[in-house]
Amino acid sequence: MSTIDIDLVARLADLSRLEFSEAEKKTLQGEIGRILDFISVLEEVNTDGVSPMSSTMSAETTRAREDVVTEEDKRDAYLKIAPASEMGFYVVPRVVE
Amino acid sequence: MDLIKLGLKEAADLLKKREISSVELTKACMDRINSRNERLNAFVTITEDKALEMAQRSDKRLKEGNARLIEGVPLGMKDLFCTEGVLTTACSHILDGFVPPYESTVSANLWKAGGVLVGKTNMDEFAMGSSNETSYYGPVRNPWDESRTCGGSSGGSAAAVADYMCMGATGSDTGGSIRQPSAFAGIVGMKPTYGRCSRYGMVAFASSLDQAGAMCRNVEDTALMLRAMSGFDPMDSTSVDMPIENYDQNLDKLTLKGLRIGLPKEYFIKELDPEVKAIVDAAVARFTKEGAEVVEVSLPHTKYAVPVYYIIAPAEATSNLARYDGMRFGLRIEGENLADTYRKSRSKGFGWEVKRRIMIGNYTLSSGYYDAYYTKAQRVRALIAKDFADAFTQCDVIFTPTTPTPAFKLGEKISDPIQMFLNDVFTTGASLAGLPGISVPAGMVGGMPVGIQILGKPFAEQHLLQVAWAHEKMTAFAALDVKAA
Amino acid sequence: MLRQDYELVVGLEVHAQVSTQSKLFSGSSTAFGAEPNTQTCPIDLGMPGVLPVLNDKVVEAAVRTGLALNAHINKTSVFARKNYFYPDLPKGYQISQYDLPIVEHGRMTVDLEDGSSKEIGITRIHIEEDAGKSVHDIGDEKVSHVDLNRAGVPLMEIVSEPDIRTAEEAGAYVKKLRAILRFLEVCDGNMEQGSMRCDANVSVRKRGETKFGTRTEIKNLNSIRNIVRAIEYEAERQVEAIENGEKIYQETRLWDAGKNITRSMRGKENAHDYRYFPDPDLLPLRLKEDDIEAWKKTLPELPDQLKDRFMRDYSLNNYDAAVLSGSRESARFFEAALEGGRDPKLVANWIMVELFGALNKSGKDITESPVSPAQLGQLVGLIEKNTISGKIAKTVFEEMLQSSADPEEIVKAKGLVQITDTGAIEKAIDDIMAANADQVADFRSGNERVYGWFVGQVMKATQGKANPAMLNDLLRKKLQG
Ligand SMILES: [Mg+2]
Ligand SMILES: [Zn+2]
């Protein structure tokens, strides 16, 4: 049985920008542990000399487009669906540097 | 004439002959939706005004003799596809109120072919689930038995089509999300080869696996709808630049004599319901009677497909879901500062299943674990793809059950993620290998429909549809009929 | 100056905006200076379901830059996602290249003021998209304003080896790199507009030490002057810290050009875990040998080739040749001024000392020079023909800067033609000697210092126009009697 410690759950939550109650963290600890168990069966597969496959089309080359401007200014339509905007900007909680 | 029971192709033909109008057909579907959706929860957004507007425009074109491929036919659109001006949420709270200012290529293709949008269908949140129980808008109920799931993630589309709410619906399939719900609903559902349908504007779950497809009540309809929605798209770098055949026109052009049907021995496992197995055997027997041959093939890495899938899909999803941050669209819950706003918006916006997958994805991608999980999974994925390539040197198509059991009860598996994952055991392999697959109704077990899955070589959509059509002709299972309610 | 017993080690990461019409993965415009968020589309905004499609011009630019930097071009490179949350990063990841960049293992020679040259390794060049911009100083102080016009603008990140040992070398490296990018027309090199940005990885170590010290990364270096100053400051700071027994932390520091210091970016999260993985929305970028060959043929004459030619054909020294080949405009100016067979060394000197000096003072670029190459050539021609002296030439040049007039006209109008008529010079000498018998006697009694006084008097009498060599000749003869 894989176990992951509760600090790792907290670190993953931080990387994920998610927050959980202590009880939820406990639940996740169990669920993630069981899932890691389930996927750890891959350890038994011999993959020596096998290249990782990131796409079923990875033998091909990515297509490229011509350098042409095809978009027009639709700022109003995009800002209209933003949670907050003013003066043509997206408004977000202050970014500290 | 019971308009709602018309197939897509049948309806398109009658519309062209002007024996029916798109407005009356659309109204019939709307009536059905309005009377049944409260129970089944197949649609999360019903676009009645827009549908009637589109139907009127179609009637005009029909009248003027400018009818296009599926002019005037009512369709459901999985809520995963962005529809310009129409709420699109992927059934997640985080996309609360999101009305896209752009259209997905698949839906655009369908509108260009004359399709009429009746509404957006329910689904598991961000397509993460196999029972539609992770939807923010609640589960879909199976029209065959409302205590059961209609599968997932395209459960809403499956229920809508099976229950005569529309003539066809789009689905998306990442690990089986078209094929499994189609099997559970007694309809036909096809996932084409990865790259056949554009992914542009389809809310991303796992980019290297996601593929749109068609769900209809018979093979010919599925062929026609797939023809209308697929094709090369310069907006999707992984879309294939290959001509689309007139799938619906060539269905009868296959001789079954000598067709080599591969049966992968690893798929006939102990978890497989014996009655389900009997249904597959019966389907195979229909073909051998017509001169097809059976070849036992081996897909030795079958048992690793689900674990590989549950590494790759969450890893890609973690990254794909990072854009839901409350800054530019969708739900924002203001916090005390930026980090707090991110956390609150995402924690309130995502459901449990999605959050757990984000956590798993971040685990397997993070430094120190990446090679052991992600890279390893990609290597095993290559072996799984090779298994299929090897098998297809010995056979033309592969027959398997679509699911190990008929539709299970709502609530039965939702608390046990592993049990839920195992439902995908027959569908994830082909997804990882990018192969086309179709699920067709093949019989009943305990009053519930059961499907068989037919898998083919890359880009052999036409061939698969011909085999599926031949099966349909040999059975009484075209459009397994839901007891009219 | 850094203490003699310490050595500075610097590696530079330069982000160069590739000159394109549209963004790296979308059809939005990249024009500079637009109203906020008017050059965005769903792809730049990270909206659900939209997908990136690569701009082919950027691939060509990266390959040509790699070739110009004598680098290896990877036939297969892979786009990867660098995952982190930031309000100016719409997708929550930046599409970049990680373990398989498009270019690796290059090198570049920089020329230093003392006439020496130095080779600096180029680790890699990768293609990536820019982020947007957060503005912190408008409106409510609890919020920031985000402009995503820059989000998705194509960049090449050019990473050097830690081969740089002085701040001067760092400045010369960036200058040379900018020149190459401009020669290739792949980047306009405009640092104020942010089309070229530089981060410096700086560490120090005791001389003789083989291990690198702990490095800091300095960001926000928006001019060559600031790069040099920031590195100088940071090196001193680190030496002082080490000497005081303090620890150097691996951290990101910001250059504060107002205060002339680097400061720690506190409040930044601990160690980043970017969770790089290949972007499944983009297939590997595979280049064809034919394309690479075709691009190779489009390479212009580059600064090093120009420099070699200037040294070979015009016998310029290394440093002068390097400066004049440092931009296409200065090279073009130099060669145009040579027309008519002027002395290259004299022309080079006039450009580098007088013209560059004047342009610098007025904050002008060589393309805005009030003096044309032909005019500068004419001026040098007048000196060569002894029409005017070098000293008068400076006066004429001042006038040329003001009026953009031809030097010949100025000389004529102001009567500045040199007196090369021995009779006229002799007469002036005779007059002065006659009027100053005492000084003549003084000289003849052995006081050599009076000689200079006589030169001055004759020049005054001829309004400075006497040919200095002739004057010298005649004066000495006459004084000696
Ligand atoms: Mg960097
Ligand atoms: Zn960078």
C-alpha cells in the first residue's frame, strides 16, 4: 500500500492552487495512495529501449502557419466575459513582486 | 408519422423532399425534451429560440433548393464544445456563466452542414468520469432504467439520442467516453482516429487523447454525422490533412467473406459478465456465418492500459485546467490576496473528481516523480500501440465487448475511483493507440442494452462503419427502442 | 574594479523578440504600443479549447540565428509546457522548449577595447512565447491591471555559457549579439521597447578555484549600460558578503537603475517546480535539411566577416574594424565615405572619434547623422590634398554638423583654404621677425622655447590657414638666419 504523507498532499494542493480542509486532505491521502498503488503496476513492465510516446502522431512534424495577422480587435467582447476589468485592462488582485 | 423517431438520414431525406419541415421536426424534438428532460437530465442548456431560428433558416434553404448535407436536422451538442453566444460550461461550476465568443470547429462544421442546435448535453465535469455523476448539474438518468447511469462522460448525449430528443449528438472520447455511454444507452457511437476531428474549441481534458465523435441511433446516421463534423482544420496542429470519405454512401460495399475478425484473448477476462460475453460470441457468429474468419490475437499489455491512462490523462489535464484561475473568464471568488483568490476560485469551481485528478497529475509531473510515472507511462503507451499494430497484421478488425457489464446503478461506484476506472478497461487501449472504435448495440442483458466494440486500423473509419452496418443489417438491433414513455 | 583575488563568472540569458507580424501561436498582431488588450484573441487569452499553431517565420529566424552563431541545429525539437500560475500567463503555462531546443552548442567572438578578442559559448537557443504585462500603479492599490498584448509574442531565448569574466565582456557580448540579430533582421534589438531583454547569472569565486560560486540571477536589465553596472554592483556585493563571512543565496534579484543596486525579490515562492512536459497540442518540430540549406544561403555578411574584410582590405586594427562592423549602418557609412579612394584609417578615425562623439552628444543614431558619408569623405579629401589642415577640418566639421553643408562650400565661404603659397608665408614671417627683434635675438642665443611663440604669431597673422609643415620649414630656416 502506497502511502503519501500529509505534507505532500499539502504541497500538491499548493502547486494545484487548491485548498482543502484537514478532513479532505485525509481523504485525498487515502485516495491518492490507492490510485498510486493501482498505477504502480507499471513498474513490472520492461520498457528498456522503448521511446516515450507523447502522441500517436509524434512521428510527424508540427504544422506551421504563415506569419499573417488574421485577428482583429475584439477587446470589448473578451473583456465583457471577464470577472473584472476597467480601462481596457483585466483587473486582478494585486501582484506583488 | 412519429417525427422524433426518424433517423438523422431519414429526416434529412424527408426534409429535402419537403415532406416535413425543419421547424415542425425541431418543435417535435423540443416537445420531447421539454417533457422528458426533467427526469433524464440529458440537457443542461436548452436552446429553444436559437433552434427555431436555425430551423427557419434551414426551411428557407430547403425551399430555395440550397439544402446542405444534413439541412434542418436537430442535434445535441455535448457541453464540452464551445458554441458562440451559447453558454458552455463543460458541466463545471468554474465555467459559471461562460458564453464563448468563438465556435468549436466540430460544431461549426455541423452548422455549415445545416444542423440545428437543440441544446447542450450533460456530461461528467470536464469529461472526467464514467457515469455522469461528476457533472455540476447532476447525473444523467438512463432512459432504459432511471435508477441506472447512462455512462459517461458523454452520458447526456447518449440519453438524448436514445430517448428521441434529437437525431444525433456529438460526444468526445478520451478513454471511452463515447463508446461506453453509447453501449449503456443502446445506440451507436463512434470515436474516429485521433486527428480526424478538430479539437479546436473543444474544452480540453487530455490533449493527446481527446477526440470528438458522433452518437446516433443507427450506423448510417453515425456515418453521415461523422462525415459532416470531421475533417482537416488548420487551427488544430494535431488535425490530420486527409480527405474525408462519403462514409454514409459506401456502407454496403464490403464483402464479409474473408473478413478477419481478431478476438484479443486478454479482453475475455474474469470480470467479464458471462451474458455480455455471450452477446459478443453471438455477434461474431453472425459474421462467421457470412464467411468471416476468426483470429485469436494477443494484446499483451492490455492490463496496463487503464493505469497508463490514469497517469497520462490527469497529467495533461492538470496543465489544461490551469487556465481556470478566475482572472479572465468564468468563476472568481475574491480572496484576501492573489494566491487566495486563485485557491478559492478553483476550490469552489472544481468538483472532487476533478480536484483529485489535478492533484494526481501534479504528483506524476513533479520533479522527482516524472520519470517514474509520466515517462514510464509514455513508454508503456508505446508498447500498447505496438500491440495493436502487431495484431492488425493478423486481422482487419478487432471485436471486444464495449463494457464489462451493462449500465450499473447510479451511486454504485462513485465512491470507489478504482472500481469506476475499471469500467474503462476495454476502451482505454484504443484511445492510447489513437485508433478508431465504434460501439454498436448487440443485445440485452437483464433488460439493459449491451454493446460490442469494433476497433480498426488508423483512419479506417469507412471500413469500421461498413462492418458495423453489416452487423446492424444482420440483427434487429438497429435503434434499440426505448420503451416509449 | 573587482578585487584582484576574486574572479567574476557570468552567463547571460537574452530574450530577443522575433520580428514578426503575428504572434508565435496565433494570428494576433505584435505591433508595439497598441492600446491594452486590443491585440489578443482566444488563443492568447487562454480560453477553453483553443489551440496553438506555430508561426513558421519564427522557426526560420531561430535557425538562421543558430547558423550565424555557428551552432548545431537540432533536426527535431520539442515544445514543452512550463507550468506556473501568474495573472499575466493566461494558460497557466508558457509554451517553451526544454530538453530538446531548436539550437544548441554555438559560439560567438567578442572584441574588447584593449584590442583582444574572446570566444563565448552559446549553450542553446529555444523558441518560446512571451507573457503579458501587469501594471501596478493605476487605480485602486489593492489591484493590478493586466495587459495581454504581449502574451504570445514570439521570443528566442539565447543562453550563453558561463564564459564571461568581466562586466565589459558582458556588455560587448550583448552588443555583438544585438548586432548579429539586426544583421539577420530577426530582431530589432530595441531594449527600451523590450524587444531585447537580458537576465544575468552572476557569481564570484576566489582566483584559482575551479568550482563555481553560488549564483544569483539579475532581472530587469533593459540597457547595455545597466547590464554592465548591475554586474559590477552584484560582483562587489557578493565579494563583500563572502569577505564578511555571509552566505550567497541562489535567488532572483532585481536591478534598480534609480538606486544603482540589485535587490532580492522577496515574497517570491520557494523553489519553483515547473513540471515541464511535452506539449500534446503541438507535435515535434522536424526540420528538413533542404530548408536549413536554403536558409543558410540567405545569411547576409555578418559582423565577423565584415570585420575580417575591413582588417584585410583597409588595414584597420581589430578594435576599429569591430566597432565599424558593429552595425550595418556604421559599416555602410564607412564604406560609402571611402568612395574616391580616401585613406581608410583617416576615415575610420573621423567616424569613430568626431562623428560618433558628436552623435553621442546629440543622442542621435548614425542613420540620423547630419553629415552624409559623401560629405565626410570630401572633408577627409580636403585634408589629404592639403587644402585644409586637420585643425581647420575640425572647425569645418562643426559647421557641417550645424548646417549639413558640403565641406568645400564651407571652406570657400569662410576662406579657410590653407596657405600653401611660400611667398605669402615668408612675408608673414618676415613681418613678425622685423617687429620682434628682441625675440629673434633671444632664439638665436639658444632659447628654443621662443620658437613656439613665433609659430603662434604666424598662425595668428594668417588666420590659422598657413600650411603647418611649410610654416615650420620656413620659420626655422629664417630664424636660424
Ligand atoms: Mg530563462
Ligand atoms: Zn525564457
